[in-house]
Amino acid sequence: MAQVPVVHACTVKHNGRANRLFSDVTICQAHNPFQSPLPSFPVHKTVAIWDTGATNSVITKATALTLGLVASGQTRMHHAGGVTQNARTYVVNFGLPNNVTVIGVQ
């Protein structure tokens, strides 16, 4: 098995003070990247906005459709201002700019 490198941080630099944290990411259907042969899935490149106080990750309905994702369940989402709604859940892998893949994120 390939040895996984230890990564301590993912740094994104901005010119001046940033009022939002964002970075490029890739999203694809969840899979084991150490599986051989590596399965082929569509990959979606986008910009992530990092909410350091969030308890979950969110993708758009358009991204789920683009990737052909199948819902893994459903949850209640609570937004600022007291708005609550049902939302489908999916399991995906996120690729970060420092070539780290976060596996199996709901």
C-alpha cells in the first residue's frame, strides 16, 4: 500500500485582509483512492467557501446532478435567520489545492 504523506495545513494566500475564506476544490463520488484499479468518476472543479463555524458541508443541487450522485439519505438544514428545510445528503470526496483528498464526506 502507498504511504500517505503527513500534511499539517492547507494554506491559501490573499492580497490584503480577506473577509471570506475560499479555495479551489474538486468534488467527485466517494470512493477509495487506494483501490486498484482506480475507478473512473466525473470530477467537478469549483470554488469552496469555507465556513469555519459550520457542522456540515454543502454542495449545490446542480453539482449533485452534474456528478450523477445518488442521495444517501435526507437531513434537516438550519440556516441563519431560523430557516429550516429538508435536504438530500450525498457522500463525496473533496480534493484540496494541496493535493489532499478528503474521503467520504457526507
